[in-house]
Amino acid sequence: MSNFRLPSVLMFGWEFPPFNSGGLGVACEGLSKALSSGGVDLTFVLPFKIPISASWCKFIFADESADLMNEKQIRSLFSGYQSHIINSSETQKYGLPKFISGDLMQRVKAYSLAAKNIAKKNKHSVIHAHDWLTYPAGIVAKETSGKPLVVHIHATEFDRSGSDNVNRDIFNIELEGFRRADAVVAVSNRTREKVIQKYGIAPNKVKVIHNGVDFQKSNGCIPKTLDEIKSNGGRIVLFAGRITLQKGPDYFVAMAEKVLRYEPNTFFVVSGSGDMEGDMIRMVANRGLSSKFIFCGFLRGEELATIFKVADIYVMPSVSEPFGILPLEVMISDTPVLISKESGVSEVVNCVLKSNFWDIDDMADKVLSVLHHKKLQNHLSVNGREEVKAIHWKKAAESLISVYNSLDNAFSLFLFPSSSAFAGAQVPRL
């Protein structure tokens, strides 16, 4: 046990629960908690100050650490974007924190401006940056401390666009991050192949570490409207997540129309928000399905977990899904799941139904099978819950530590066993 060392990690993230828009924040929370529990000395950096109740690691907020004098040193990372930083007079006028006002690229740039001071003041042996929003900050930190950089790709610009028609500026930031990193961590084999093929990154540089899930069940009360539906014999099909092109909301609506032809007492609950929310509502109205759809808005935590519990089946018809943590969270609630074959999570679960996102007929048939056959529903519920118990953040953290240890000669002498970090031993730190 004395022949290995645990790294001290400077981790850059963009969001963290309860202030998160989706799976990125959930993954950051799960990984940081598991790494810290395993003995890793972790400092987590966020772009602006938010109230965080988590106590397992040290949190730093970049808006308290910015060094605006270093703008020229990182300007090259943002070719094609505005070169000036956020106007302080504008932020004062509207009473907005400096790192929240302005457009997204200004925020990303301001974040990276703070990274030099942060890297100087906080001891670390490895840097870890989550998704493109933090890559420039990670690069600046690497240039400052000389420590190895791991970039974690949770979704590529190809996933977000749903096609090859990508935002070239974001693509270039991703590409620069991949090139400058010492290791790239992808959340699935599907994502790894995109990084290799679309960005031209060497295969031996890209490692796959699947996401995990926290095994927690909801004890919340079922909303009155949904309780009444169930009391009257109605069935509930759930869509949850960002309502964007990537998530396939149009395919969900088309599937719903087919299901209702055979199971008219079915209701479709939509939890989420996004740039296609208005389009989705219009699609529902144009098809005459408004009475069968319930739009809940963006839910998180206990509220969302309660919706999981009451649903008869959850459907994730994603066009491109690098991983997908939500299906795992739903499976914990004993609810059957239908996922897109185009999702990374399909690589790690078997006790679910799978369909191509574009195959509306197949999706409708599988939803109807669950609604009509109690034995199938029970099989998916019981076996799905047991299967997901093995997909935990501890496993992902162990794999990450192995990546950290492989990056530096000082680490590579001490290969990290798969479970030793979580054995409670006292170990030296770098």
C-alpha cells in the first residue's frame, strides 16, 4: 500500500448541482465526491460564485481570482470570438456578477483569465477540465504549473448540433483542448470514436470512462395531476431532459401519436426546457395532442425523481447521446426504460429496451408492449434496478485515478489497483 501515491487534482467545471442544466453538473458532482472519498486531494473550480452545500472538496470561484492583465496571453485560444472582456460598467448597471453577464464566449474567456492565478495558488499534480467551456482554463493552468492536463469530453459539438453542421468556433476550442491535453477522457466508446475520427486525435490518447449514478430513491409525493391520471387507470410515458435537437423531442411526439391510436388513455409528461420547447409544444398542438401532453418545465432533484417513480416507462429518443445519466436514475426508481441505440449508456445496460431514434414504429411498439404486458414491465423494473447497482461513480473514479497516474513518470511507477484507493489506507500525496 505504501508503493503508490494519490494525485492532488485541480478540476475545472462549468456547473454544479443544484445549479446545473443537465448531466454535466451531475457527472461533476458524482466524480468529485467519489474521488474525494477515495483519498484524492481535490480542488474544484467554478466560473462564478454560487452557494454549494457539498463539503467533500475545496471549491474555488474564478470571479474571485481573475487576473485581467493576462488577456493577451490567452487571446489566441479564442480566434473568431470577441477579444475584449466583459465591460464592468455594464455589469454594474444591471447588477450582474462579472462572470454571468455578457455572452457565453466572454464568460469562457473570463474564466480562463482567472486560471493562471488559481494554478499558482493551489497545489496540484494534475489538471482536469470538463467539456469545452473549461478547456481554455485548463490549458492556461497547464502552461502556468507545467502539470499534465486531462480533458473530459461529455458531449462533442457534433452531438449538440445533431449533424456535421457544427459551430466551428466551439469545434476549434474542443480541438485545441484535445491537442493540448495529455489525456482525453470520453464518456463512451461512441464519443471516443468521434474524437478520433472527427478531430484526428491519436487513439492511444483517448480513454473511455463511463459515467455512474448515485443509488438514491425518491420519497416525494406524487403531483396531484399525475396521481389523478394513475387513479383513473391512465398510463404515463415520460420524456425528461433538455428539449433540444440532440434529444429527439420531435421523434417523441411522433411516437406518442402512434401509441395513442392503440392506448388512448396514455399521457405524455415532458420535463425539461431548451431551445426546441416552443417547437415541441407547437408540434403537439398541430397534431391535436394537447390534451394528452403535460409540460412540467425544468425539474431537478426530488421533484424529478418523483416523476420517475410515477411513470410507466421513460423514453430517451436521442439523436446523438454521448452517454445519458438520466436512464440510470430512472432505473433506480424501478421504472422501465427505452433508450436510443445512438446513446453511450446503451453500452453499459442490457435490462432496457433499445430502438433507433428514427424508428418511430419500433419505439411505439415497445412502449405499447410495456403498457400492455405487466410481466415485461416487472422484468424490466426488477432486473434494471439490480443492473444499475453496479454502475457507480466509485468505479469511474478508480479509472480516472489510473489515468492520472499514467500521465507522469512520478505516477507511473505506482500503478493504482482497481480498489485500493477506496480501502481507507493512509497514502502519501504528490
